[in-house]
Amino acid sequence: MSEFIKLENVTFDYSAEEQNGQHHEAIKNLSLSIEKGSFVAIIGHNGSGKSTLAKLFNGILVPTNGRVTVDGMDTSNEDLIFDVRRRVGMVFQNPDNQIVATTVEEDVAFAPENLGVEPSEIRHRVDQALESVKMSEYKEHSPSQLSGGQKQRVAIAGIIAMQPECIIFDESTAMLDPQGRKEVLETILKLKERGMTVILITHYMNEAVNADRVVVMNGGSIEMDGNPREVFSQVEKLREIELDVPQVTDLAYRLRRDGFELPEGLLFEEETIGALMKLFERGK
Ligand SMILES: Nc1ncnc2c1ncn2[C@@H]1O[C@H](COP(=O)(O)OP(=O)(O)O)[C@@H](O)[C@H]1O
Ligand SMILES: [Mg+2]
């Protein structure tokens, strides 16, 4: 796999332009590479710098110090910013703020229209994008009549129609009900299967466990970085920085603490049930 997004010693200070001396670095001397085609979850408590990081990834923000490159393009180069934003799409938290048109298909067509894509090609891309989020049958509907999960899938279709190489989801499931969250997560997993680079910022640990890699942010720096099992097996360290672990990981952690022989870092319900069954059978 090759490097797609690269941060080298990046610092970002929201107050850097103001001369009031009040300095607060939202991102502190952070270095990180995101591989092409990978699925990276970013977790961290409120204010730890996740959204700032996301905005640095696609050039909405440029570093105060250090360098961000997307496919080798420096995001601080204004001549390249259009290209950077086209390659790295972003889906935000509130689906209502992302809907711009009066029908679903017009909404999905909006971004490629702005990119100057040919009308016949737009038609094709809109159909494909709606198909991939399973919203084709709603194409003539008004977005205002959709559920939160459906609106968010339309927002994702709009990004897909730009044909980016990477999509960042910044707490895109946070405002949805469990059904909506499930629909959006399924859509995200499908994008990953198709080779898209996916960056998932989330508060839901059961979403993060699906990633290839989990990056834990704390105070503008990376606190932990590893595969989900490596990260979530460190229950105490995560608790110290006010983070949860997946429910089954917590259950297994408590049982281990009480002397039961369960493997460390269990993440999924099925494997936990399997491990518990083994334990019971041995105990008989
Ligand atoms: N527009 C802004 N102006 C000033 N400070 C900001 C702004 N956005 C975020 N911050 C500050 O930067 C830090 C990181 O915020 P953010 O990246 O939004 O964290 P997260 O997404 O993890 O909650 C916080 O201390 C926050 O208060
Ligand atoms: Mg945020």
C-alpha cells in the first residue's frame, strides 16, 4: 500500500492569526500517514482535535507549522487545493446542513456540477452513487421527507459522485437513531470493500472495531495507534483519557479481572460468545 495522506510535524493553532497572545494549539507537532485503501478510525474525547485533523486532511485548514500532503500535493499550495478537495471528500455530522437541493438526485448532482463534469457523465455518476447507497428508488423524492439515515446516505452519494479517493466521516452517525447508524455504517463498510480510503471519526466504539487501524487522539496529539485489538485491549489507558471500550471488550475485561481465563482484546459479540462457551465447557 502506498501513502495517501501524510502529515509531517503538523501544528495547528486557531489563534495564530490573532495578535492577542492567547495561543492554543489544537494539533501539536503531529506526524501521521494514511495508506491508500486503508480504513482508519479516529477516536478521542471532545476537544481532542479530531475535527481539526479531518479539516487538515482535505485542506479546509492548512497547518500553522509543518506540512500536509495528499497524494504528494502540498495542501498549502493554493493552485492544488481544488484537486486536494476533490480527492478527499468529507461527510459531516448534521445531514440537514449538507442537503442543498429540492430533490435527491439534484442534491447528488450538485457537487459534480460544481466540478464542471459533463451532463451525461453527471447522470451516470448520480445513478451509480444512489445505487451504491441504496437510495435509487428515492431519487425524485424531496430530501426533507427522508429519515436521518437516508439523508446521510444521500450526502454520502453526493460525495461519491465527486469520485474522491478518500472519504472522511466526521461523526456522521452521531445524530442518527440506531437504524440510521446501522445503514450508514453498512454503506461505509461497502465503500471500504470497493477500495476507497476511509477515515471514520466516531464516538461509537462498535463502529471503530471494524477499522484496520485505530488512532486515539488526546490533547492534539496521538495517544495510541494500532489495530483495534491492540488499542482496545488497553482498557485502563483508554479510561484514563475518558474513552469507552466496546461493550463486549469491557465484559471480557471484568471477567479476566475476576480470574476468568478469557483472551485479551475481544471486540465482537460472536467471538466473545464463543470464548464464554469454551470457558463454561471447561468449567463443567
Ligand atoms: N473554530 C475554532 N476556533 C477556535 N478554537 C477552536 C475552533 N474549533 C475548535 N477549536 C478548539 O480546538 C480544539 C480541538 O477541537 P476539535 O478539533 O473540534 O476537537 P474534536 O473534534 O475532537 O472535538 C478544542 O480545544 C476546540 O475548542
Ligand atoms: Mg469534532
